[in-house]
Amino acid sequence: MKNDVVTFGCGLTAAVLLLSGCPTPAPASCQTLPPGQGGYVLRFVRTGQAAPGCDTTTPAETSDLWIFDTNANSQVVVHAALTMPYPDLPAPTPPGLIGQGVFVSPEIDANGTCQVASLTTMTTGNGASLLSYATRDMEWLGGPTYQGAEFKANVTVTSGTCSADYGVQALSPAVGCDSDADCNPFKTPVGSGIFSVFDQSCNTDPWTAPVAASFGTAGICFFNKPYPGLK
């Protein structure tokens, strides 16, 4: 019977969609993983030479832990949790401590990614203790498979009188590790929480030290490949 095709529901084939009038699925929304997931581990890789006398303050590689959230109207907010700690209460939070931006589109693009052109500069301290992050060119893996669990970006880091440009790759959730088993999404009784599509393992290279120290572990779970770092 001709009309029976509509009784099978939406999504069977393109022909069924056309004949039955079923709606096309809406594109996935752009998002970041929430703070409850533990934040993002960022690997900073300097893209050029350090200025004279700046090798220590702007090292070739380093790491940080950033906490993201997505608010209404596709607004992205971020706090550099390790290098820019919140002040002890009841002191107010300095206005420059939180970075803000917005997804260029509220939905993933044709490549399954989400873009943030730039964030407001995060900054703390002054003079010799100045630290700031100017973040731009952010690209997130979106959609139901990735959910914004990874991004790449370019960041200009200023520390005191030294500045350097870095390429960044980031992964959430942030997981400390002592062996590859700690990074296993299927570990029992509790997995790492890292999506199984990512090619990652326990990394103990020197750049991991700042984040690993915060966990009290030998290393951190991180990608084995450049962005997008998939298996």
C-alpha cells in the first residue's frame, strides 16, 4: 500500500523523508564540555624562537588547565585555572581573569567544527608578575561524537616583559595518570571519561609537569597525534 511508507517513521531513507514530510534533523549545537568534566588540558608549543633572556618565562613547551563553559547566545567563557588562580574569598574576582568569546555560528559547520575568532585577553598581575593570554583562531570538534572535547588555537603569552606565540591543542576531561591504563576509557570500575575516538595515552614529557603536579601524578592523558588526534 502506497501510504504504508509513512508508518515506518522518519530517517529510513532520503526518499522516505521526502514522501512522508519528515523533518530534516537540526544541526548539532556548538558547545564546550562543562566545568564538571574537569576542564581542558592545554599543550602549548611555541611557534618561534624566544626573545633574548625569555627562554624560561616563555618555554618551548608547557601546559595549563583551563575551565570552559558555554552560556546563552553561544557565549564562551574561560578561566586559566592553574596559572591564574581565583583569589581567596571574599576578595572579588579581577575583571581580566575571565576570557570571553562567542561561537561564530551556534551550530557546527559543514566540517563538523565550531569556530571562536578570539577571546578577550585573560590577564593577572603587573610589571614583572604580569601574565596574559591573548587567544584567537579557536577551532573545536563539534557534534554528538566529539561534543567540543578538543580544540586547537593560537595564543600569545605575555609573562613579565616577555611575549611569545604558541600553538595550542587541548583535551577534556583533564586526567592525571601514572600509566596508559589510567587513560583507558573502558577501564574498570571507572573509565577515564575521555572519548574513545581519540588517540591518546599517558604522557610524561616535561611539558606536562605543571598540570601533572596539580594531580600529583607522573603525567597526564593526552593526544599522541596533532589535531584532530583521532584513531
